[in-house]
Amino acid sequence: LTPRSGHPILKPVDHTVDRYDLGIVGGGQLGRMLALAAAPLGLRCIVLDPDPACAAAQVADTIVAPLNDAKALHRLVTSAAVTTFEIEHTAPAVLSSLEDTGATIRPSPRTLAVVADKLRQKETLREAGLPVPVILARTAPGRSSWTHPVVQKSRFGGYDGRGVAVVPGGEDMPLPGDTFVETAVEIERELAVLVVRDTDGVVDAWAPVDMVFDSTLNLVSDVIVPAEIPEEVRRRAVEISIATARVLGEHGLVGVLAVELFLDRSGRILINEVAPRPHNSGHITMESSQCDQFEQHVRAVLGLPLGSTALRTPAAMTNIVGPPHSHSGAYRVIGRRQVLADPTAHLHLYGKPAVRPGRKMGHVTCTDPSTADALSRARTAAAAVAFAPSAQAKGDVQ
Ligand code: ADP
């Protein structure tokens, strides 16, 4: 199966479906977990992804074509009652015209247009009176003339720390392309609040989480719920995030919205960025809350009643990423036995076709009344997972 632009290929898992309930743009781990959450509700999903072996292909039918392929997007939205996203870097103009001709796309491509441009996203939130870091320049100069560190950011396409550079005073701006400059925040901790907005405009929030970053990989390494913050900070974080969902609601937001926040050293909360879809900071809800982010997103975009966001148990999640010196390519997972030896550990592997250094391959969540214990166990469990080159893939499941 080789995708060629203009020639979307349908890779069916099930030949009996003539109309899907949910179309998903993107077949990575988020698309996979959305399809897995839809299954017990008796809902069928179809994903669009350029890779026939994408993470979601094992659990959903797949249209194999680039994410911005107009024909493939047309096929996706006409095959499904509702179409949603797991990634915001697609073709908003194509999707907008499909929406204009009657396709049900949630969140609306208008939301994507606001969010996919990080500068427009920040300005939209700031104009609505929400707290964001100060924008120092809408286009970056070649060299910083500021005397203090500033942050240069790509307007489009950056994720997982790519597209963000802290630039000390007087130094050259390293990022190419369309970029802007904002103040460097003195970060006390990074938080995230997951919120959901339904088709009637009702907004609900899960408990704020702490996000722990791996500064070498520039990735979230761990997520902890509930965040260890004073009640006043918790209340304010939730308030800001709900207000953010209401602002984006005016641009057609329906579904889950992840709001990444900074708590700065003076106790202020600032919005770093938002994502109108399930998010790494919300994987923990699969074990920690009554209704998790994936099922909730499915419910919201299909216009079904929302589930409860109430906390069921404190928990910690650790990402499993391809190790720094990992081989790149096909692999076999080893270490399941050690992970599952902890009866509170929940292992989620994404079934990606290849491992690469730094690539998110899965995560482990541990539950415990003590978040410190949950975190230490989740880290131990995640560290036990390894990816052997598949040539060595012989013998029992390990
Ligand atoms: P990405 O979407 O690529 O993950 P982010 O905007 O979330 O990019 O930034 C990645 C990380 O860079 C943040 O989690 C934070 O640690 C740091 N960062 C981003 N913006 C700022 C800022 N204005 N001040 C200080 N640190 C920042």
C-alpha cells in the first residue's frame, strides 16, 4: 500500500461497515486511543493517515493518504457521520470548504485556524482578557536586542519542543521561518487542565495535572494528578481553562481542549498553549477519572451526553519513549513482565510500526493514594520497557 497524493487507499479492517460513526484525521496514538474508546460504545471509526501501518490501523479502518490530501479528506468526511482530529496540522482551508458544503466537522476547522497559528492563538486569548506571556515581537528580528532571555517560537507546526528556543540577550535567533518572540516566563511549575465543551456549549474540567518535563528530550516525561498546588491556584487554573474553552467555543470548539499553563514564580498563571483534541497530559484520565479524555471527546463530538470528569483516584503517568541510543526501525517489546508485576500498573503501548530515539511509544499509569508512590512506580515500570530490534524477536511474549 503506497499512498500517492490524489489516490487515497482504503485499508479495511472490517468490510461490513458502510458508514462510519467517526472519522479521525490522523492515525497516531491519539487516533488509536480514540478508536479504542469508541469501540465499547458500539461506534465505528475510520482514520486518515499517510502510513498504512500507523498506530490506529490495528484498531480502525484507514484511508492511506497525506493529511492534507483534498480527495482523501473528502472521502473521510463523506464516509463518517462526524469527523474530528488527533492532530491540528492538516488542511484547514479544504476542511472549511467541506464544512461549508454540509460536512459535520468537530471541532470546526475555524477552531483549527485559530489554534494552529500559535501567534493568532495567543492574540485571540489575550484579546479576550486571558493571561498569556507578553508578545515582544510579531516577527523575530535576526538577533535579540533584548538584554534578558526571550523565547522565540514558530508560528506553525512546532510540537514536542521543536519550534521553541530560549534566546539569551544579544544572541542570534535560531529558528527559521515564521516566528514570533515572547517573554521568558520564570516557571515555578507547568500545569495542564483538560476541559471539554459539548455541542450545547456546556463546559466541564478535569482536575489540574502537574507536568514534569525531560529537558533533554524536550518532552513531557511524567504527569501527576491531582497537581500539588494550593486550592486557590487550582481554582484559578480551572477558571482560566474553562474561560479559554468558552472563547474558543465562539470559534466552533467542540470536544476536548488541553490547556497548558505556567505557574510563575510570583504565583501568576499564564496560558502557554492549547490543543483542541485529546492530549498527552490527559492520558492519565483513563485510570484517574470516571470518564477519560478519549471517551469524552467521542461523546462530545458525536453530540452524546458527557461523562463525569470526577477524580476516581490519584495517579501518575510516565511516557515510554524510544531511548536516546535506540536503533530506528521495527522492534519487539520486552519488559512487559516487569511492568505488569506491579498490579496497579496500566501499560499502554501504541503499536507504532517503528521505534526511534525520543519517539513516544507508549505510557504507564500507576494509581495510588500517594502521588509520590504512584510516580516512583510508574517511572520504574516505564524504565523496564525496552525495544529489541525485530530480528531478535524470537521466543515468548516478554
Ligand atoms: P511545544 O508545543 O513544541 O511543546 P511549547 O510552547 O509547549 O512547545 O513549549 C515547550 C516548552 O518550552 C514548555 O513546556 C516550556 O517548558 C518551555 N517554554 C515555552 N514557552 C516558554 C516561555 N514563554 N517561557 C519559558 N519557557 C517556555
